[in-house]
Amino acid sequence: MTVRRIIISLLCTVVLLLWQTVVFGQPGNPPDPDTVPITGLEYLLGGGILYGIRSLLKARKREGD
């Protein structure tokens, strides 16, 4: 059980670090001045992913009881 928990926590850490580099590693100036950057979409997608992971872990915990 502890090995699975360590692997899941490491996987979540790697996913969060990759997500952070994608979101905050954007170039400073957009190539086309007429484009409007989407700023909140990344946070909504990340929140949905985290909620899905949480729901999956809760379902697995209930299944084991």
C-alpha cells in the first residue's frame, strides 16, 4: 500500500511540475497583436484534472473498504 501511495504522489508531483512549466513558461509577447490570450482556461483544466484524480482515489478507497 505504501509503495502505491509513493508512486501516485510522485506521479502527481511530476504532472503538477509539467503543468506549471506549460502554464508559466509562455513567451512574453504573442506573435499576432490581434490575438487575445486565454488566461483562466489553464486553471480550469488543471482544477478539473485534480478533481478527477481526487474522485478516482476516493472511489478506489471505497472499493477497498
